[in-house]
Amino acid sequence: MTWAVGTGVAPKDIEAILEGRVDDISPEDRQLFEFVRETATGGLTKEMFDGLVARWSVKTAIEFISFVTWRIGLLRTVQAHWGIQDLLSDNSEGYKVLREYIEGKREPEDYNMASDWVKAPTAGS
């Protein structure tokens, strides 16, 4: 969620998706939502792909497919590990963060927050 908000996805659109109100989200976010949903379920069409290419580029659209499927694989791996431990998914912290964004109590994080520890090489290194 923090990455989504950090890249410009409106918290209210995230809330609408979680509540099943897809028609309430912005056209730009709906395009991404539908692309992700269809990629996840194997229903991605050339028309949807071409729409994202028009928005970004062929390279970025292809990379986005890889990112989406990688994230889904990671999610399923985590869910499998929870399952074998009889753990239940707890989304309460995520909903708390979302509410903070919506109420203006939390600022969007920098999209590069996960890699901000990577430093550019210095001269001579």
C-alpha cells in the first residue's frame, strides 16, 4: 500500500478497490487495477496491453507484467507458509495505514524507500 500511494495511487481508490467499488476509482487507477486483475487471472488482452503501452511504453508494460506476476508469486508463497502454520491473514495494520493516508495523518513514502540504502559509487571505488 505504501508503494502504491508513493507512486501516486489515491488512497481513496485503494479503499474503493478493497470495498469492491471499482467503478468509483479514477480512470487511470482503474486501468492499472484491471491490468493487474487480468494479468493475475490469465485474462490479459492485447487491447489492455496496448492501452498500457500508450500510457507508458512497450518496455515498461512488459516489465509491469513481470512485476505483477512476481508479486503474486511472493504473496502465494507467504500465504502457503502461513497456511502450514495455521496462521490467519491479518490486514488490520494495512487498513490502519490506509485510514491514516485518507485522513491526512500520514504522508506518502518515497517510492525508493526499499532501496534508499543503495548508494551511488564514489570516485575511486
